[in-house]
Amino acid sequence: MSTHTQSESPELVSVAQKICRSQRTVVLTGAGISAESGIPTFRDSLTGLWEQFDPLELATPEAYCRNPSLVWGWYEWRRMKVLQSPPNPGHLALATLAAQVPQLILITQNVDDLHERAGSPAVLHLHGSLHHPRCFECHHPHTLAPGMPEEPEGGRTVPPPRCSQCCGPVRPGVVWFGESLPSLAWQQAMAAVHHCDLLISIGTSGLVYPAASLPEIAHKNNTPIIVINPAPTEQDNIATHIFRGRAGEILPQLLKLIPHHHRSRSM
Ligand code: OAD
């Protein structure tokens, strides 16, 4: 294992070659890939959401039952921030890469839609989405009004809308602490990781399970793991290559090194 920060370092070239040779690439992203779009991560010191807000008051089913308006208002504030934020060069590089390699399966822990807005097809959302709320009681999907939510500041309470089917309260479509992951997305992610020949982990601390077990599974299968992150992570000890930098800088540099004959997918 070695670490590089310089642009076009021998290690960047070697990883670009690995990507070119890969037949089945898996990319796992976390909050760090959206940081350069202006969306806060969870655990970065000072700026992380869990540094400023208590997850036990905002990210559990019990918290929602105690104070639905506080929880709904907080997630509407986060949705507003996402709607105001454009995809960054990291998201865009991944979308381009997907069209240049035989197979790229993108698994994200993020609840924003910036990968989709960057053009990535078929993103597996392990932790749900801010954009797909559902009824707390009957689970019927709720259609959000188009445009910006009214909530202007984090912390203001907003009563949740009512379900069109059963009149129950609508909840954010995200996975909370103590809840299971969406089973189809998780099964597809597990299958993709079992079959991949390269895993690239970007912008995740690797602290939250079961998502954090995906690189571990790849490692057990002797699959090379690339980590892109400006700070140390829990996956560093199993990484084949570590790029200590921002996703929005490293990914475009990698993309530049993918030779042109790889730039069209064979049909
Ligand atoms: P964390 O906040 O735990 O970690 C964010 C990671 O992004 C850190 O390792 C940072 O060093 C890294 N980072 C920051 N800026 C970056 C940049 N520009 N480029 C690349 N990396 C950067 O976020 P996650 O690992 O995504 O769960 O957290 C996992 C889950 O914990 C989240 O999905 C969320 C949270 O509770 C749910 O919402 C269910």
C-alpha cells in the first residue's frame, strides 16, 4: 500500500490502468463526494452534521414519534440545501467513467440526488433518499410539491404532510438508526461487490454498518480497493491504493488518464 497526493503521480497512472482493465467496477460513495457541492458531511469536525445536531433527536423512528415537526423540518432543510447544490466535478467524473468502462455499479450511502443529476445511471441508494418520502403508517409513497421547500433555516419545525391514502404522517424516505437498509438495494449491492474485480471507495469514513462491510467483503475476495479521501478512514488498512485528496480533484485527474480507446463502451 502507498499514498500519493501529486497530480499524475505514478500511482494515479497505475490506478487508471487498473480501472481500464476492470470488467466489473464497483464504486461506493459517502457524504464526502457531495462535500464540494456544499452539502455537509456527518462526522467531519466542525462542519459535520452530527457535530451540530443530535442524531438521537433527528434520525431515529422514536425521535420522529416524539417530535414529527422537528424531524420533518430538519430533513426539509437538508432537502432544500441539496436542491440548491449542483453536482461537482467528482460526481461528473463518475458519470463519465460509467460510460467508458464495461460495467460500473455505483452504490451510495448518500440521500441526495447529485449522482443522478450528474448523469449516473441506476444508482443504488443504501440509505434511501430525501426526495422519496413515504407514509410513516402505511408506507405509501408521498409526492412532494415541486420546487423549494418552504423551510428556510435548519432547526425550524414544519408539520409533516398527511398521507393521501390513510392520512397518516409522512416521514422522510431515509434510513434511520436502528432501521434496516432497503432490501433490494442491499441485495444488489452485495451481489455487485461479490462479483466485482475493483472497488473504489470515495468520501466515506467507513464507520457505519452494514455499508462499511462492503469493502471488507471485497477485500476477503482479494479484490483491489482504491480509497479516495482527504482524511484517514477505517478502510485504509485494507486499501491497495489510497489517494489522500478531494474527490472533486482526484476523480477528474484519474479520468484524464483513461486512454481514448477506452472512452467508448463496446456494444
Ligand atoms: P461521514 O461524515 O462519516 O464521512 C465523510 C467522509 O468524507 C470523511 O471520511 C471525510 O474525510 C470525507 N471527505 C470530506 N470531504 C471530502 C472530499 N472533498 N472528497 C472526498 N472525501 C471527503 O459520512 P459517511 O461515511 O457517508 O447515514 O457516513 C455514513 C452514514 O452515516 C451516512 O449515510 C449517514 C450517517 O449517519 C444515514 O443517513 C442513514
